[in-house]
Amino acid sequence: MPIEKFTKLVSSCVPLPIENVDTDQIIPARFLKATTREGFGNNLFADWRYDKSGNPKEDFVLNNPRYSGKILVAGQNFGSGSSREHAAWAIVGYGFKAVVSSFFADIFKNNALNNGLLPVQVSKEFLQKLFQAIEKEPATEVEVDLENQTIRILQEGIAESFDINPYKKKCLLNGFDDIDYLLSINHEIEAWEKEHA
């Protein structure tokens, strides 16, 4: 699955105001048998999303028609636990392009960036305002501007900056994974090798 270029995203949001969401809750271990990225979105938050018979639980946010969009807004300490890359695959496979939280586990953050998912880390205060805006109006739109590293609640006019590794930013802006990036600078690598032969 190729990584899409990420420049600017304007979307409504899906709120998940739960803290300490670990990777086993994002994608339970029993779904990890596959080795390609396809199909994981169907099992995103499976134990919260479906009952034991496989029926959607009405009280879970992904089953609530009031909420939709390409931005998942999560509580603090999102993506803790095991290092499974499948968690990022599941979030991307469902259709999310960005996850907003006040803190991400480091391994999850790197896995997300490597799979075209932008983790936007904001202050606790901004996160709370975002949850409040979505609760008040589920259609609230948020703009995530990767080039300028800002996130804005459009209806409220509230914005905040976020940090990102410059290399990963360049990869996302160009739709590169690590191999694509190396291929893009192949001429520079060849020139260096000739110079240092």
C-alpha cells in the first residue's frame, strides 16, 4: 500500500476521549497473523467495537453515525504497550490520516510516521478544547497543516503548533517511505560514492 502525500488535511473528527489506549486495544493480538497491511481497518478497536457475536456495539464511537472523518482524536498516552506496527496499519486501514493526542508512545509514533499516519501531539489544554468543540458540534472541522506544522479548530479559530521530525515531515510531504526516500536521492548517493571511491 503506497503512502499518500500529506500536505494539508481538513476534516471532521472521531473523538475517543480514553487515556492509555494500548496497541492491543487498537488491534487485538488475535488479528496479527497477516503480514501485509491490508484488511486491518475492519478490526480496529475490535473488542470495543463489536460484541462476542460480531454485532456492532451502539455505544462505541466508530458505530455512532454522528461522528466521521479522517482525524482520530484520542486521550493522553495513545499507542502504549507492545511495538506492533499493525496498530498503525489498522488506523490507516480504517481511513484515518491523522491522530491527535496530548502524548504518544514513542514506538507507536514512529510506526505511524512510517506508515503515512500523522501523529499530532498537542497540549492538554488544546486537546480538551478540541473534545469540547466536537461534543458541541460533531461536524466541527479541523485543519492539519503539515507544511506549517499547525492544527486549527476552524469554527473556533483556535490553533496550535506541533513538532515533527524533519526527515519524517519530508517523507510525508512527498509520500515517501524510507526506501522511496533513498531512491529519490540516488543520484546524490552515486555522486558521493564516485567522489570517495
